Amino acid sequence: MSNALMKKWNVSKKDLVLILCVFAITGTTTSYITRVVTEWAGFTENTYWSWKLLLRLSVLVFGYPLILLFVAFVLGQFSFFWRFEKKLLSRIGIIKKEEPVKSKEET
């Protein structure tokens, strides 16, 4: 599995380990922050479940990409995750796809 990911992403074994660490740290951090935000908002066990779900999804959708890029920067993998984020945002239609850069011979 690791060889397939290394080939797909065109990264070294060290970079693959760091990339997987970024995903793990980001997921754990986002989960913790989501819990803290719902507690800060005053939600309890008696709060209607859809309100909690809406707040948690908001934190996940907007917080996860920011935390991902921050953790990637700290672990030296920012360029990989910046490309990852741009590809994701272009797939869901938030940003336009980047046109491939043409060489001088093609123009």
C-alpha cells in the first residue's frame, strides 16, 4: 500500500510518513476543536442533535483545510497539501482549474 501511495503522489518514503502524520494530526486536532467549540457554544446532551451536527459540520468544513495547511507547514509538507487543497477546491467548483503552463515552443 505504501509503495502505491508513494508512486501515486510521487513522494519519498520519508515524505509519505510525514504526509500521513499530517493527516493524523489534523484529524485529531479538528475533532478536539469541534468538541471544544460545541462546549463553548453551550451545547449539552439536551441540545437538539441537528443544531450540534450543523455546528460540528461547519467547524469541519471550514476548519479542517486551515488546520491541514498549518500542520503541513509545520511538518514541511505545505507544497504537497497546497496542491491537494487546490485540486479539491477545483473539483467542488470553488476555484477554477489551473491551466497547464505552456512552453515557449507551444506558443
